[in-house]
Amino acid sequence: MAVRPLAAASLVALAISLGACQDSTFGGGGSTRHLTPIPQKTLALMQTKGMSQGDPILIRAYKREAEMEVWKRGSSGQYALLKTFPICRWSGQLGPKTKQGDRQAPEGFYTITPGQMNPNSSYYLSFDTGYPNAFDRANGRTGNYIMVHGTCSSAGCFAMTDESMAEIYAIAREAFAGGQRGFQFQSYPFRMTAQNFAKFRNDPNAPFWKNLKEGSDHFEALKEEPRVGLCGNRYVFGGADAAAGSCSPKVDTLVAEKRERDNREIAELVGKGTAATRVVYDDGGQNPVFRQQQPSAFASLTHAEEALPYAPKDYARHNLGEVSRPETLAAGPREIEVDAKGRPLMTASIEAPIPTKAAAAALARKDERKGNRREEPSLVAQAAPATPAAATAPEAAKPAAPARIAVADADGDMSAYQKAFGNLFNKGNPTPATPAADAATVPAAAAVAAPEPSKTARTAPVAKTAHAVPAAQSRKEPAKPARAETRPDAKAESRPETRTEAKVPAKAPEKTAAKN
């Protein structure tokens, strides 16, 4: 009979070890790190903001910005920001956790009680977020042991440095000692601004994020902890009626005004042409302060160091321990432009008659069925309409509109444009003697600037020299000048071609688009 308790204990240990962060040492142990006092510098900060150690707290986390805020309720009854901590590591993508093992850090509203604090964590110190809550269970989401902990390693958790975790733990411990029975933990994909909602309006998670914004608006407008309820499979926020589960809780006037302002701003940003995008990670991210040795890591930080809520030089010196999956952090987040259904856009409409890869591949298949091999003219020449030069001249004179190209890294990455346009031209042919032209210039412009090899070629229509011509006609019109009319500029030929975008396949363009 003594074997049964041992077997049961083994099963419990195994279940815990299979949890997202494998934090298997709840309770027991002789560590005293949970008794670490609040740093004197933070106590002084509390004093300047009219706060005390025992005042209630509230914590907000933002994945994309990789920041965690600790708020305290002062004597006025409203919450004020005490301190912001950079998140050392989070895993997965923007969006909620939906199932066990998906490496997703959760998004939503959770309550942390003293029983969820773990003083003997395998990851220095930790507290359990309480995932899954009632909302998660109502939506069929699974998983457990999703923590905020020390050590820069995450498999669905929010990982802080040991020093940051010790300070957050101490602040929470003193709040519990002051009488707070549970503090609210708000987890967001990004800061709930109009700019972010305009950008991510077509993301598949947008409806869920709009629901989260309702709670965020309540807190930001009133600086009061929103009461959280559940109506079907949606959050409801407000006062006592929301906590009781009302599906139409009363909305405070200040909250309603904030929502109205944000909605107007979102509409204005969309009207001005803000692109709808998604952000893709290899596996989560971390705050740039922990990658100070990489100069490019600070490209997104537009504020001076003193304007940040934390000093990068301080956190860069921290011992991060074993950073989980560091290779996935190297690429950083990539923004992809998407359509109204959230599908990636590889090319947008371009005024100049440059063919798409799918059109070029279809044309190549058509030629193969006819038994022809179009080797002489380039793809741009093949796409030119069969009209006289006079008809195309006005189009050539019209300034080409800038092409919007949505690629894996469209923010300031010039190689993205090279990848998108590099496959439109054949390689290994001499460049024309004409000055380099923009890739968006129509073929007729190149035809006007091309050398005139003979009287016959001078009087022939441009459209005929822009296409593959029959053998009899090719004897009258030299082929070499025709190539000069239609070849891209030297810059276009020298652009690097990478991955599947380097060549336009003759078959199955759908697979090429999928890989892109």
C-alpha cells in the first residue's frame, strides 16, 4: 500500500514537468531568495509618487514591445505606473495561447493570488499566471503552469532576468502583506494604441484583440482595475454588473469617449493609407536591451536612452543564464502586408506594365505548348502590349507610381525589393548602352532610347521588336538591337536573387507563391 502514495507523487511530478515551463518545485525547499527586500532605489521611487510598500499592485505585459509594467494604487484610489521592466524572453507569436505545447504566451486578464507565488521555482522565482482562466476554458483552450519567472528561457512563459524577477516578486509580496488578496495580470500582444490597431486590423486575431482593448480602455481612462466577467465566449468589463456576468455592463462616460477617439483615429489612419500587416517571429522575442552587442538590435529604438523607462546599459550587464533558442532571436520580427482576409500580399498593383511572376509563368507554359522557346526577349518585353510606340509614349512619360511590395521584411529592407524584382529579368546578356532606368519604366521608354542599328529597324513598330518575331522577319531586323531595347538596366541584373524568387519556374507558380 505504501507504493501507491509514491506512485501518485511521481505522477504529479511528471504532470508538472510536462507543463510549459517545467517549474517543478512549488512549495518546500530552503531558499530565502523570496525574502529579498525591495531595492532602496525602488522604495525611493514609491515615495516620490506617493505610494507605500503595502499598496495594491497591477501588472501589465506587452509581447511586441517586450515590456512588463508594475502599477500601484496610491492614496487617490487610482493606479499609477511605478516601474517598467524589459522582458528577457517570450516565445511563440502574437496571439493567445490555445493549446498545450504551442509555445504561446497567453493573452488576457488573469488574477494572481498568494497561492500562485512560487518561492522555490526552478527558474529562480515565479508566479503562475492562472492560465487557463474561465474565458480560456470557454473557448476550449488547454495548457497549464504558464509562469512569469526568472532565467531568460521561455516555452510559453514570460521570462525575466533573476534580478528583475526578485524585485517584482518582492513588490507583490509586500502588496499581499498589505492586505491585497489578488492582483490583476493583464497580458497584451502589443500596446493598445490606434496606430497598432490600424496596422493589425486584418490579423486573424483582430476580433479577440478588440475585446482585450475594451478592458485596456477601462483601465487607461479611469486608472481603475476593470472588473472582468464572461458573456458566452467573450470578456466583459466594467463595474459590479460586469463581474456578475452582465452581457451589457454600463460603460463609463470617460471610457466611451476614449473608445470614440481611438475609433476616429483608426479610421483616419486607414484612410491615409496605413498598410494592414502581420508580424511574424521565428519563436517569440526579447527586449532589445539584452542584445546591445548587436548594433542592428537598436534600430527600432527611436528614443534616447534617458527617455526609456529603464537604462539599457544596466540590463545589458545582467547575467541572462541559458537563453532559450537564441537562433530564433537573430532574425527578429518581420512585418508582412496582408489583404482583408489576412493573407500575405506578395505584390500590389503597379501602374507600369511589369508582369507578375504568375503571368510570366503562364506565358512560358503557353509557349511550350506551341513548341516555341522564347529566349531572345526578356520578360518585360514579352509583357509589352502590341501597340505602336506612339500609343505607349504617353504612358512612358507618366511618372511611375511607387510600387508597394509586401515581403517578409518590408520595413526598410532594400533586399526585399531586389528579391521581388530580381526574377523578372534574364541573366547573362549584355546590358544596353542607354542610361540605367527605373524598374518601373515601361518598355516603350527603353525602345525610344535604344540605338538604331538600321533604316529597317528605325521604321519598324516598337511592338514588333519587343516580341519574339518569326524567322523570316528576324532576317530583316537584327536581333541584337532588339535585345538592347528590352533588357533591364545594369542595376537590375546585378541584384541578388535568393531562395525560390531567384528564377521564375515554367510550371506550378502556385508553389512558388506559397514559399514566398
